[in-house]
Amino acid sequence: MQVAAAPYGGPLAAIRDPTKLVPVKGTARPMVRIFDTTGKETGHILWNHGKLIAMGWSDTEELICVQENAKVFVFDMFGKEKESYSIGDEASVTKIVEAKVFQSAAGTGVAVMTTSGRIFLKLNSSKTERKLPDIPNSSINCSCWEIVTEGRNSYCLLGREREVIKLFPGETVGTITANLFEKPHDRIIMISVSYNHQHLALYTNTGLLWLGSVDMRQKYCEFDTGRKDMPLQIEWIMNSDNSEADAVVISYPSYLLIVNRNADRSDFPYDPIMFLVAEMDGVRIITQSSHEMIQRLPKCVENIFAVNSQEPASYLFEAQKKFEEKSYKSDEYLSMCRDKIELAVTECIEAASFEFCTETQKSLLRTANFGKAFVLGHNPDEYMRIMRILRVLNTLRHERIAMPLTFKQFSHLNPEVILSRLVFRKHYAVAIQVAKHLNLPESWILEHWAYHKVMNDPNDSEVARKITEKFKNPTVEGISFCNIAEKAHQAGRDDLAIKLLELEPRASLHVPLLLKMRKFDRAVASATQSGDTELVTKVLLEMKMHMMLSNLHMTIRDYPLALNMYKKIMRETNRAGLYGIYNTEDDQKAIAEFHFRNAIESKDLESNLSVIGNAYTQARCTVEAELCAETSRLFKLQKTLSTKYNASLNGLSVHDTIEQLLRMGELKEAEKIRSDFKVPDRRFWWQRILNLAEQQKWDELEKFSKNKKSPIGYEPFVEVCLKYDNAREARKYIPRCRDNRKVLWFIRASYFEEAIDCAFEQRDLHSLYELQKKESIINDRNLLAKTCNCIAMLETRK
């Protein structure tokens, strides 16, 4: 099989190797099978595309498959296709012979080598491909190649004969490095780059191994393996303590060889079939029946368990064991590490995090717990943190979950990524418990669980009930039923979506989805119930776009707020639509007002009065209908009078029309209008008085005052005379005024002597005192003396 494994304890993809002869059962069509790390099949892909060249996994656990025609297909870990893209036209035309999937700071990339010897890089589907420089003397074929990432740049190292070629982007041709080996050899047949892209391993056809830095400026060692057969794989073993790599592991059929940078070797007999997976802190080994890991022993673990170790942590570990055995030697071991007991506790906690065996973890944590009792003011936070993480790691390593992460990998990925991977694998219950254990939010996990229920459970009522039970838990915060309802709508389950939306109390969230689902009646009901006018307006505008006006009117007529808002919108944007609403509701009063407003704005009130009057009559607005009739009569009369007297009377009010006729001297016509339109006598008398005074017709004014008793009294006569500085005419009307106002009018007309006499007759001491202060009386000795005498006489009578 050809195998591709994802890092960080991820899934494996396997397909039959077409270069090997094996018995085939069933269909001969290639099938990519996907397994978790326990060997359980999670999905498969029946390959019906072109020739498959290579497979690899992205950092988000997506399977990337590269075809001969430079087409790249991306699948999830369950075998569902997500997307596809091409490496480029040139690579597609020339065909691909090899491909590699690599990781970089910018994401997961694909590198391909064409039949013409050109190499193309593409980081993801959204970016254009990059062509690396030409290979010098490209007529000679390269035997091996590898991609190296340096910062945000990626370049290629190729092995050809006895030289290594570096193809760096931006250069015109590759650079050659030769003479790396001291011992004779024919050609380099394998290249391996460390996980952190800092170290390089070269392997020759004669079994020579060269270890050094990736820039080939530093050589660590040159080692003769003594083997002539082709190795299966070469991988660097990264340290768990730091980011360095001290050794490589070389796999042969039934044999495993480890060589460190000092040219020391370790040999292990192994299964005939194996596959190596490079990790950030070791190498995983997958065989027919096992899944193991090679790691360099962490320093803290070595300090505790090494034979004859004299480190404080080792003494503390022994002291705890003797304490459990109730042996006096416990105190002796404690005395050996008492000075550095805090360091010993720290190393025990750290060592527990690197262990896979739960019993060893417990033993080390018990030792740390035992030792921290002897540390004054010890902070238990780190102890509690490691214990929580170990519980999570042990859960993840269980065969049912199948995510065998190390502590370093867990810390690198961070808990949020771990949770998202659990959710994607549909381990919702475990994900929630992990989130609770690590004090992380769990609401988004429940949302994903709800999405899964919506997509897979056909019973709407049961799904709604289960989601309600989970989401109404008071410990769960930040969950919106609208997100779940939208998923249900996308799945074509609108009835379920509506049931879920009924549980969402925030109208601003569920109304937009109701509009999207075209459930306008529910949307307008929710929006009006919320009282949010902006939301109501949004609903109305959306309904206006997608509904017939008649249906819209029938929908909103039962919601006064929505109806009034719609009328306001129509009043500002579409008057015809507003008339349609009034007509649908048979609102004759509103129809009349609509026509009246239009008539005013178009300055065509006269021709519309009959329509307005009829509408008011049908609405049983008697007063308004009578006003329309009277206004219509007035317009006709004004038109007749304008023609008769060659004057502009059209459009005037009754008051202004009478005033104009009085100015023209047409008293009879004015009287007729007064009678026809029931103008009050008080108003008409005022108009008549003002008109005569304005025209200085004092005799006619006097005659008019004697015609009959004035309904407004005679003070207006005095007032208009004084307005036009005619005190003599005003004096005629003062005696006919009310007694309590005569003195005032005599004073305003400057008839002071008459004012004194009138005040004396009325025994009005207050007015006499006021007259006594007047400058005109003070300057006139006779008037002053008369005033003083009247005051004295009235005071005497008092």
C-alpha cells in the first residue's frame, strides 16, 4: 500500500501501490481508504479520476490528492470531497511524475515535478502557482528531491549523481553543491529534511548517510550503514525537550536503524512492513499490527528513572515509594534531596506530562504531591494544570477517540484546535466534557451537535425537543437558535426551522431568517410585537419587493404598527400605493384626505372638491362634507363675481372675498355672501368698520353706527377713529361706550376735561388720581385745579 499519515496523531490514508503485484479481490478500481490511528476505517474514496500520483495531509486534517494532469482534489477525513484546483496550465500539459505535500508558515502547499523536470509550488487553491528555477544540465535525471521551508519561502533540494541542487524562487537557475561525502559513492538516492526544516540527511546507493544543516554548511557526521538495499524511509527524530533533532531513523524491510549526530547507531528488528510519520517531538511507526512512537527520552524522565541516578527527583521518587511501604528509608531519601526538593517536585510534574502509561503518570503525580508538602508556600497551579491536561490526553488516546497526542503536541495545537477536531469527528459528549474540564466555552460545541441533529435526524419534533433541552441549560451561554434554524432551512426543513425560531426571544435575530424563508406573516407579527420600528420597516420593504400589493395589504392590516409604518413609507415614496391601501380598507376619510392633499399640492382644489366631498359623505363626516360643498359654492360665486367686476377673487377665503367687495363698494354683494355663508354679525361689523375707516368715510361710518344696535359695541368705532388720528369723530362714539370704559377712551382721545367730568360723575377716584399725574393736566392750571377739586369733593363725601 501507499500510505499518507497526518501529523499530530491524525488519520491515515492508504491506497494499493500500482507498482507492486498483489492479488486483488472485488473491483480493480483504485480505492483510497481512510483510517484512524487504531486502524478503524472512517471513510473511503472510490477513485474515479485520473492517475493518482501522490497523497498528503494538510495541517487541518484534509486529504490532498494530486493527479497526473496537475489536478488537486481535497477531501475531509471521512472521504467527502471539499474542493479541487489545478497547479497550472504548463504542469497540466507536460504531466506530473512526482508530487509532495508540505507544510509552511503560510499553510499547506503542493509541489509537483513534471516530465520536463520543472518544479511548481502552490500553497493553496486561492494563490497562483510559482515555478522554481531551471535545473542545471537538466538532461541528467534527478534521483530524489525534497521541499524545504524557510520563513514564508519554500525551495527545493534535489539529489542528482553526487551533487545536491538548490532551486530557490527568484533565481534564474539552481545552485549546485558537491563533494559533501568523503567516502566514494555513485549517487544520492534519498533526501530527508527534519520536521523544523533545519537539518538535512542524505543517503547514497552504497549505504552512506550524511547528516548536517539544511544549508549544507555544517556537517554533523558521515556514517556507513553497511547496507546496500534501498531504505523504505528516512525521518529525523525531533527532541521533546526542545526544537532540535539529534538523530535519524532509517527503515528497511524488517529492520530499523537509528543514527545520531555523533554517528552512534541503534538497531531494532521490526515488522517487514512499516511506515514512519515525522512528528514535532518524535517519529510514529505504523505496522500491520501496531502503532508505536520513537522519542528521545526527556531529560526530566531520565533524571528520575535512569539507573543509579543521583538527581533530586530520583531521590524524591524513591522516598515516596518507601513512604507508601511505611519504611524508615523514606526519610533518608528525603534528606538527600531536601535542599532541592522544589526542583524535584517540578521535574516529577514535568515527567508525568511526557508519560503515556497512566500508572506511571499517577506514580509521578503522587510523588509531586508528596514532595510539595515539604515546600513552603508551594504554588499548586502548575500541578493542577498538568493533571487536567493529562486527564484530557488520556481520554484522547483512548481507542474510541483515537487521537494519540503527546503533551508537547497538545500545547502546540492549543485546546481550541483539539476541541474543533473532536467536534469534526462527532465526539460531542467528549468535547463538552473536555471544554468543561479546561474551563473553555462549550456553546459552539452544542451548536455543532445541533447542526448534526438537523442534518441526520428526520423527526422534526424530536430534534426540536432535544435541542431545546440542551440549549435551555442555564450553564450554557451565547447560543442562538437562529443559527440552528438557518441550517435547518438550508437542509430544506422549514418546519423544523420555524419550531426553532419560536424558541429565539430576540426578534432582531429570527426575523431576518423568517424573511429569507419567505414567512412574511410570521416576520411581520414578530417585528410588530418587538416594537422595533426599524425592524418593522425592514420587514415591510422586504415584503414590498416579493409580494403582490393586494396580498401585502391583507397581511399587514391586522397589525396597526406595521400598517401605519407602511402608510408612512408609501406617503414618502409611492402615493399610488398609499391610495391602494385606503381603497383596500375602504377608508373613505383617508381617501378624502389623500385627494385633498394631492389637490393642494397640484393647486387644483376646485376640480377635486366634488370627489373629496363625496368621500367625506361616504365616511359620514358631515361637517367636512358641508365644508366641501360650501367651498365649491364659494369658488363658483368667486368666478362669477370676478367676471362681473373684472377683479381677481378666485381662491380667496369668505372673509377676504367680503373684504375685497367692500373695498370695491359692492355692499349688496358682500351682504349676500355674508348671508349665504352665515358669516357672524360680529365679524361682518368689524370688517365694515375697518373698511369705512380705511377709506376715511366718516359720515357713512356714523350712519352705519346708527343703522341698528352694534353687536360689537361702540368701542371699535372709537378705536378705528383714533387709529387714523381722528379724535373728533371718535368723540361722537365715546358717550355710547360702556361707562367703565368712557374715561379711558376720553384720555386716549386727549379730551381731558371730559375725562375729569366723566370720572367725577362716576365717582372714580382712581381715574382722577391718574389724571392728576398726566403731564398735559399738570401743565394746565385750570385742569389741574378742577381735578384737585373733584378729588377733594369726592373724598369729603366719603
